[in-house]
Amino acid sequence: MATQHPVKVRRIYDDPLPADGTRVLVDRLWPRGLTKEKAHLDDWCKGVAPSTELRKWYAHDHGGVRRRPTGPVSPL
């Protein structure tokens, strides 16, 4: 049985912490203004990142409709 390790999600622009463990970037594009030395990455997995179409859809303005409610949701 494989050993399981916890996964933490952090912003690439945040300073690395000793408790970070293995740092992997999952994105097709390299972050602007960040050198590879400053990123302190162990791996860059472009192949498992969202497709360009999905990234564009997610960033698309959906007519002002909120994606996630910010308060309590009333039952239907």
C-alpha cells in the first residue's frame, strides 16, 4: 500500500516555508515576474493543469452572476 501524504495548496508568490515539503507548480503558464530560483519548485507539472479552454472559461465574466454564494443559502 502506498504512503499517503497531505496536499497543501499555496500561491506561487508566497514565500516558501520549511513545512511545505515537495513544491509542485500545476499550471500551463509560468507565473509573471517570478524566476525559477525564487519559486523554489521541485517540479512543474504542465500536463495535469487545466486546459487553455477551461482557464478561459473560468476567467470569463458570466454576466455578473456569482459563482459561489457568500452567505447562507435558502432551501428551494
